Amino acid sequence: MIEKLLSAIDRHLIALLTGVFVFRVSFLFWNGLDLIGDESYYWDWSRRPDWCYYSKPPMVAWLISAFTGLGGDYTAVVRVPSVVLGSVFLGYLYATAKAFYSSRAGALALLLILAMPFNVLANFIMTIDPPLYCFWIMSLYYLRRALFDQEKAAWLWAGMATGAALLSKQVALLLPLMLICFLLLNRHRHPVLKRELLWYLLPVIVCLVPIILWNQQHDWVMFGHSKGHFGIKETLTFKAWLEQASSFILYQLLLVSPVLFVVILIMTIKASIRFTRLSSEEQFLMLMGPILLLGILLLGFVQKVQGNWPMPFYFSGLVLLSGQFVSGQWKQSLKTGVVVGYLMVLLTYALPMLIQTFNLNDTRIDPTARFRHWQEVAKSIQAERQKVLPHPEETIVIALGHRFLASQLAFYLPDHPYVYRYEDSGQVTSQYEVWGEPSNVIGKSAFIVGEQTEAELPAAVKNAFKHFYEVGTVVNPMKKTSQYHLYLGESLQSWPKQAKASKVNE
């Protein structure tokens, strides 16, 4: 059966890619799920285009800005780039596997990636991952043409793709690093280190320079944030360590699907043991993904690792696995893996409907909970805002608490106001602190939203206004034990200074 599928995919490739694209766009518009916090946060970035931001390079903001500039600030429009990039990704994955092995391998690579639940999320949630995945596989495709087909122009195309990947996420620096490792391991390719490699590195450097310059001007904030993800922050008990490590492995089983994850892992271990006996093309594929996958899996046993971090490392592993299947390996395992994977993919797409049908909203087993309620909260807050402010658009909005509150209010309040965030610690913990305090607001009123009662509010916030009082509360459907408290500050005297920051300044 799988052979018939591969033949059908190969014969009707364009029709398949078109059908997948249409289905995914349709899903964007009927699923009814709100933006998650990261999406609204990146959308808020997109209103202020820059060369870099607090935690990530600028590509995600640029893409959202381009699409919302054409289609408007709507939930589905924010997510459309993920589907477009995902479709380009599928085309390049097929082309890469075909170039390394055959059209059957390309068809199998498509069949496998579409059987992985993470690919559903990567074509639905608009974060840094969709552009990273797209430009990562483009880099592999053009590097293959450059290295093994000796196409000189492909070096420049590969460099441009890697540069775009670097503008998407810092992890793309691994692409040139692993390429150099491959060239050093293959002595007959050493001349490339002096010639064509420079054509590859030139676009990468061009993309890297503005990121570095921006960070130099902003106290290296992105690099500091990235560094904070690594290192052991506290000594864990054995139980806590086991929970941390098992949680990461569980994410891989759910995102990749259990059978395919195990097959890729076994293949990676076997190929690593016999690495020196692999062909040059197989060594390249191993270095560009599976070897890195082993590294991140081992890192997961030492420190906390996010479940999505290893995803780009599976791509060249899928290409290698597809080539081995064509040569007669993994036949039964991949048949089982495809069946299990597609059942999980169907379940992923059906989750919003199933949760609604069985009335499981906001229960402990509801994985869609973080996609809900922000429109509802914003609607309730807007109703209170209109009661106390005859011209709400003439006042500023301040959010107290997590950055997601600021970004979700900015997106879902009908006038899309610029929402400012007060950070009591005095530290730069989000892009809102990088932007700093608003200008030309002295004397204006502010509508302030937070979970704190008036007694819990920082004194600096209350003292910053001539008059300050609570004007209402709204239900927080995401946390039943708390409410959002709404305050009105009249006549801003000066932007509130954080307590810790003022101590440092003294």
C-alpha cells in the first residue's frame, strides 16, 4: 500500500501540495482559536519593524507585518504566513530527498513529514518556527547542489537561505558550523574552504551584522536572553530531574509521533556508530540533523530543553531515512509509523471540535486552553473602558504582569492600541522594556489592567498619576481564582519608575 501511495504522490505532487495548502488555509479560518501569547507578542513586534528584538531576530515580525499590511490585523491573517512557508517547505523537502536519492524518496519524505503532529502546529501557529523550518530545508537543498553537483551559483543561494534562517532564529548558526565540520572531515573538499565557502558565508554575514549592531546598541539583550536558556540553574532532586527529562522525551513522542521518533533515533544511533563508513552524502545528512538531534536529546537529560528545539534536526534525518527505505530498510516500521502518525495528525486537527463537542473546555485535558478566551477578555475590558472613558482612543493603556497580557490586549482591543507594560523588577524582561516608556504622554490619562488588587499595586504606579482609582473588574476565564482589576489613572505626572531600578541609579 505504501508503494502505491508513493507513486501517487510522485505523479500528483502539485495537486497534493495545492490540496494541503487549501485545507490548511481553510482550517485557519474555521477553527475558532485565538492567537496564543507568543503570536500576539510577535504581532506587536511587527508594528515596529526593526533589525532585532528582545529574544529573537526580526524575520517573524517582518513576515507578520507584510501579511497584515495586505490583509488586516485579524487572527487568521497573522497565521497565513505559516501556511505559505509550510507549503514552500514541503516542496523543498521533496526536492531535497529526490536530489539525494530518488523521486520515491522525495515522496516518502513528504508522506512522513505530513504524518508528524508538529507539522500541523508549524502550519497553524505563527511563531519563529515556520520561517526557520522553511529556510533550513532550503539551505540543505542548495548546499546539496553546491557540494555534490558542483553548482557554483548554489553556494550563493544556500547562503541566502541560511541568512534568512538566521534572521528567523539564532540556532541557524549551526548550519555553517556543521558545514565547516563536514568540509574538514572530507579532505578532498578542503579547497572549498578557501573558495566557494566564502560565497556561502557572505550572505550569512550580511544578515548577522545588523543583528550584532542592534544588540551592541541594546546591551546585548538577545544574546543574554539566549544564554539564559542554557546552564543548570538549580540542583534538582532525582525525581525532578526524571520528570524534566521524561517530559522532553514525551514531547518528542507527541510532536514527531512515537514510532517515527523511535525509528529516527535508532537509525541515528546506528549511523553514528558507522559514521566513517558512510558515503559523503550520508555524512552530510547526519551532520546537518541527526547528530545535532542526539546532542539535544543528551542536553535534555542535563537541563530543561523546550520540546520544539530539535525539530529542524529531524529534516535531514527524514531524507536519510527515506533513502534507506528505498534501499529496502525499515519497511514494516515505517508502514506502522505512517498509520500511527496520521491518526495523531487527524486527532490534532479534530481537537477543537472534539473539545467543544464533549464539553471539555478548560479542563486539565484541554490542550487548546491557551488558544481561548483572549477575545472574550478583551471584549469585557473594552466594555468597561467605554463606560469610564468617552474617548478611549485618547488615553494610553498599561498592562501589569506578563507580557502576553500586554500583547493580547493590543491585538484584541478593537482599536489595537499601543499597550505599555510596567515591569516592577526594573529589569529588561521583554520587548516592552526595550522599547521603554512612551513619549508625549505627560498629562494624559491611562487605563490600567492587572491581576493585582489596589492594595497589591506598586506604589510607583499609583503615585505617577494625579488621581488614581479602581473602575471595575472582569472575570479571568483562564484563571478561575482571580480577576482582572481595571484602574483609571488621571493626569500622568511622570512615567512610573521601578523600585529596583531607582535603587541601582542611586
